[in-house]
Amino acid sequence: MLKTDIVYDALPMVVEIYEKLDVDGFRTKMTKENKGKEIDNKALGIKLVMFILKSTPLIKEEVFEVVSVFEGLTVEEVKAQSIGKTIGSLKEILMDEEAIELFKSAVK
């Protein structure tokens, strides 16, 4: 479980990531492309992940900042750690249901 103050400290960065990725634009595009079709949520989820992965250069610094907040490290320390550690931190953040709900409400 993530601590509330840490999640709130990360909110501005999460909103910045959301805006830089233009997730609303992606959602609108997918809605138009799938209008009148049965939506396969798994396939849509895969497209979203691919969209995010393709866009990572746009949000690299913000990802480092989010991980630094959650890990209690400086951005420089996060950049210097192994990619496995950084990915593990991101996975933990993305699997915390309470944090995700808060992030969702912040970008709606």
C-alpha cells in the first residue's frame, strides 16, 4: 500500500504525463475507429500500452520524477539505478488500486 502523502506528491507529475501523452486524444481516436463495433477490451488495452511505450521519450523525465517520489530518491539516483529496479517500482505503483483510482480522478 502506498502512503497518501507520496501519492499526492506524485499527482502533478501524473497529470503532466497524461497531458503530454494526450490520452484523451488516443481515447477519442479509438472511439471513432471502433464506432459500431464490439469492443475487445484486451485488444484496446494492448493498443494503449503500445501507444504509451511509443511515447515514452515524451515523458521520460516525468517517469523518473514519479519513481523518485515513490522511492524517496533523487531523480539522479533513479536514473543511475538498474532498469529492472525502475520497472519494478513502476509496476508496484501501477498495481496499487487506491493510487490508480486517485490518479484517474485527478485526470478526469
